[in-house]
Amino acid sequence: QVQLVESGGRWVQAGESLRLSCAASGRTFSSYSMGWFRQAPGKEREFVAAISRSGANTYYADSVQGRFTISRDNAKTTVYLQMNSLEPEDTALYYCAAAVNMYVMRTTPSSWGQGTKVTVSS
């Protein structure tokens, strides 16, 4: 498995931007599709975005499409989530995840990070 550590979460005001990072270590990073999930207070964890092993393909939840961008740097074994036009509804604990492929990312990731907190104030 791959070990994941998220960073970059903080308090921001609505409309601002933020970039989250997830550093991976362990087995070969480029062997995994990567994703971001989030869990708001009192709610279930939900899928946010995913990126294929090469970075050629990405997929987003409808709620963030057009505002968030997922990317990866295989040389740095890091995946990013650029979040623009943040809304109070984006407030959540954001988790990084790794999966063997994009098809199972939303259901059975093999590794999770510990999460990084994002708070968006109106």
C-alpha cells in the first residue's frame, strides 16, 4: 500500500482559492489512480475528484466541476487539488485516497490519508 499525507487545509473566506497537497510514499505512486474525498460535519464522506495513473484522465463530482482541478506530479509523488471560488458548502475534512484504478476509486480505495481541514467562511 501507499502512505498518504495531506496538507494545505486552512480557513479562507468565500470566493478565495486554496490548493491542497497529498504526498505519497511507499509503493510506486504512478501505479495508483488518486482521488480526493471530503466529509462535512454531520455528513457522509463524499467523492470530490479523481485522476488516472498518468494524469491524462480526470473526473469530478458535479458540485465541484468547473471550480476544482485535480492534478498530479509523479516525479514528486504528489497529488494536488486546486480549489477556486470556494463556498461555505465546501467546508469539510478533505481526504486523499489511492486506488488500483479509476473504476474502483469511488467505492474501494486501498489507502487513505488522515485528512486536512478546510473551512470556508461567508
